[in-house]
Amino acid sequence: MNPAYQTYSGRSPQALYEDPLSFLDCIQEEDRPLVREAFMSPQPHRSFRFRIRHLDGRLFWLHARIVLALDQAGTPVRRIGVATDITAAIEKEHILEESLAIERRLNRLKSQFIETASHEFLTPLTVIQSSVELIQQYVDREAATPSSAHIARHLAVIFERLSALNSLLGDTLALSQIEAGRLQLQLEWTNVVSLSEALMASTFGGELAAQRPVHLVVKGPVAEVPVDRKLLSHVIANLLSNALKFSTQPPRLTILFQPGVVSMAVSDTGIGIPASEQAHLFDKFYRASNARHIQGTGLGLAICQDYVRLLQGRIEVGSIEGEGTTFTVFLPLRERMSSGQPAP
């Protein structure tokens, strides 16, 4: 018997020789069945953790390895056991688990606060926006004067700031739903070309389309994809908005159908992104150094990446500073089963 037995149990090796079963007395009561079963097992090797309590009350965690020794005839003659003190490692595990539990609770509280606060802000913002629209209508009906032009300019500034606030609150709410795991996917078989065309007509049509139309290019045989239309529309709209924001030329949306995958690439010929910063583009609140003078929340790309991952896809970026940027979304193409659901 190794002298370490006395170090960890406070009991003398002589006492163990006199009563081998006294070893169980120093084992934590909840662990005794495990240790007893391990020593009685016919298995040639066993590995397990258990706790041993010293006579002075100290508790130690041990990792034991037991080997069954056989004689030349293959008959078990003894068991050889080696135990390693892992108390420090276990204590670190417990500290880590407690820290993670605290972090999870804080994240839940943060998400609840953000969601509640965002909803509380949205209501008065809606009222303010309605009031500003009524004032704008009144100004439009009046004869043009220097005073009315001055009011119109201020109303335009208010509209711009309201739009920025609504965008920030919308992004914040979306992010809190993703982090809280409360976002429910509504998968539908979708023609992503038709979805893109409808989005371009509704969101990027009218006067904007006349000045800087989005060029849509489709390659390969068109196939339907099981996606959440709302999430995918958000991703495409965000990428197109960025392309229009950071470039003076019309952006391009290229949809490519290949075996097993469809890619949707939004390209612009704008300011580009510094190579050293591209790895951080999908971090929350990150803004590229050459884009900080342009309005934005720094949440859009992070949300896009989360949405694409929920759709079991991925998003990549390629950019050359001063030449332009391409964001590409890859989504899996799947066969439709007789039930209408995608094949696993």
C-alpha cells in the first residue's frame, strides 16, 4: 500500500491490512457503490472518478484506474489500482461551470431587458413618426415660402434620425431573439429568383431603381430552396442596402444554381474593405475603419450571418479596398420528399 493512502485518508496502511474493507469507510458515501462495483467487476480495465474524505474533513477527488492481474492460467489473482489526485482540476471545472451559469443568467436578463426596452421605445417612435408625417402633409398643402422650406428641411432631418433609430431597434430586437433562441423558422419551398425580384421591386424600385438599378443575373437551372422567406429577404435586403450605401454604381446580384448548392452574391464597386479588417466584419457592432463616417449600427452583418446559419448555410466576403466588395450566401439545395418537406 502506497503511503499516499494515509496522506489522503488520514488512516494508516496497517489498519487497511488488518481490515481491507475499511478502505470503503473513507470513500464519500454517494461514491461507495461505484467503487465497490469497480473492484468487483470482471472487466480487465476500469477507469472512474470518486471522492475520498480525510479524517480531518478534507475532501479529495481521485481518478482511479484498475487493472485485473491474471496468473499464467488466466485466472484473476489480484487487482492493481492507481489513483491520481484531480482535486484542483475538479475545482476549476466547478468554478467554470458556475461562471458559465452566471453568464447564461446575465445573458437571459440582458436579452429580456433589450427586448422590453426596444418595444417600449418603438411605441413612442411610431407616434413621433406619425406626427411628423401629418406636419409634412400640412406643409405640402401650404404655399411654398422660405419658412415652409425651412420646416421641410428640419422634417427631413427628423425622418432620417427616426429611420436610423428604427433600424437600430429592429436590429437589436432581432439579435436578442436569436441569442435567446426564440426565433422560429418557417421553412417554405421558395423560388429565390422570384423572391429577389419581388424584393427588388418593393424595396429597391421606384426612383432608386431609375437611378441605380440592381442588376440581377441568374445562372444554372432554377430550383426551389427550403428557406424562411422573411429571414432570407432580410439578408438580401441588408446586403443590397450596404452595396448601395458604399458605392455610387449599381450593385449586382448573381444567383448561381449548382448541384447541391445555390449561391447568392451581392457585388459592388465601392470603397472596399481593408484586408486586415475583413475577419471582423461579422462581429457585433464592428464598423470598418473606412466606413465609420457612413450611418450604420454595426449589427446588420452579424444578424445576416446568424440568419444564414439558421438556414444551414454560410456567408463569405471578398473585398479589395478601393475596388469593391462581394458578399456571397451559400444555401444547400435539397430534394423535395413526397410530404413536401426537405430531405434530411
